[in-house]
Amino acid sequence: MNTRLTLADVRAALYTLIDADDANNPLFLSVLNEVRERIINSGKWKGNVVTTAFDSSTGFITLPYDYASVLAMTYDKCPCPTFTQFHQYTEQGPGELDIALKWTGILVDLGDGFVTQADIPAAGVVRVYSSAADNGDVVRLFGLDQDGEVIYDASGNEGENITLAAPFVATTAQFTEVTGFQKPLTTNRVRLKSWDGATETQIAEYQPNETRPSYQRYQTGVAEQAIRVICQRRFVPIYAETDWVFPGNLSALRAGIRSWLFEDGSDMDSADQSMARAYNFLNDEAKAFRGGARATINTQNGGWGGTALPFVN
């Protein structure tokens, strides 16, 4: 765990910035999450870079909910390039890649906004699995039906409500794609499985604190070995007092909250100065933990067009 701070730690240290008389003022958590979002999206600070590995037998990988994007990758112990969504559309690019082909030697970004970790293999209802502890909670699924049309409820609103009841409840509509999912904070995980009348296939699993899932996906082709990646952390709101806080830099969070307060008072110059102070604290921390490590340049020739692809670690 690349932080030592929990929400309880941060609240105890900084709550007086928001309300000196009430440590549990709801505004504190709201401000803290907004400040965290700004900081997490602003740089590769300590705790913002995470690593993982994927099996890619399906032809693509979907990042976990708390990972925003791939920064670098290796396959069979060798570094390989990652391309943007535009790669298949450029004149010197490869054109549209078949997801069923074998590993092409590259990652192609397919973008953010994927709601499930896997696709529905055939049109059918979606079964929403949950635990008895979450019975009565209402979730909402959005998607396309067997004709590729947007699904609407009886009131003409997009999507379909499902009231959770263990072990599962099925949608009334037939789905070929889930394009959106909303749920409250739950006690346990919620899973989606497609059912075409003969075969059940799990397409998603949501953590208790996921309320509006959105995932980044990359096309790989069918790979025989694991794909190792370094990723940028995604901002995820925290709720429980035991939740870990990223970044785990108390001074930076203090300066960030002060920046929010100045901004709320329309003092933008002071707000900018306080936020710059927060970034200085984060830069100092990053330098301290980098130690004597040196930056390297990877000029490996990668992909179509023979273009060298520099990557600065």
C-alpha cells in the first residue's frame, strides 16, 4: 500500500480547516474528495503509479476500476509500445485490427467508458447477482436491446431499474450491450451475468464502493503470455473511515483544502498559490522516494512506420 493515511487520519488532522466545531461535517469529505481528484489527475505523484498483469486470451484487457490508463507495458519481458485511439485511423497506421487475431506486439487504446469487464456474447437478459445484505437496493442498467436499439423503461426514461434480491434478479429487457450502470454503495460485490437461455456468462463484477463504473480498455489480440503494465491511478471517491487516502501526503492535502477555500471565496490568486504549494510538497516527496534512480530513454523501434517511440520513465 503506497500510503499510510486513512480517511480517519486525515479527518483528525485537517477537519478544523472546514469546521472547527464538527469533525463530521459532510462538507469535509466532499472537499477532500474534490481536492484528491485534482491532485491525482495532475501528475505521477507517489502512489499514483501502479502495476499489474493481465491474461489476454480474449483479445483485449479492461483496467480495474481504480486504474485510469496504461503508461508503459512489457510482453515476454520486453517493452512494447502503446498507441492512442487514433492509431487505427492514421494513414500510416494498420487500419482496423481484428480483436480475434494473435498478439500484434502493441496495445491500442480503445478509450474510457466501458461499463463491463467483458462483452455480452449473445443477446439475452442480464442477471444481477448480489448478497442478502443488499436486498432492496435499486440499481439501474442502461444498454442496447437485441435490435441494437436503446432500452427505455415504461416511463420513457433510458435504462431499467432492478431491485436487488439474492441470489439474483434478471432484467425484463434483452441486452446485447450494457452501456451504463448505476448503483448505491453496497455491503458486498454486485455481479452481472448474461443469460441467453442456455449459457450464463459473467460480464462484470463491481466493488461495494463503485457507484458509476467506467473502465479503460485496450485491444491486444489473443496473447499467449501475461501482459505487464504500469498504470496511472484513477480518482475514486472515498467514503469509509478505513479507506486509504491517495495521495498520502498530509501537507499537500492541507494546501489543497486551503486552495479550495480560497477558490470558494473567489480569491483565485490565493487559490492558485496554495495549489502550487501542494504540488511543491508532492514534488519534494517524489524526489525523496526516487532517491538516486536515473531517468532512462526507451527508443525501441515499434510498430508500423518504423518510428522510434521515446518513453521517459
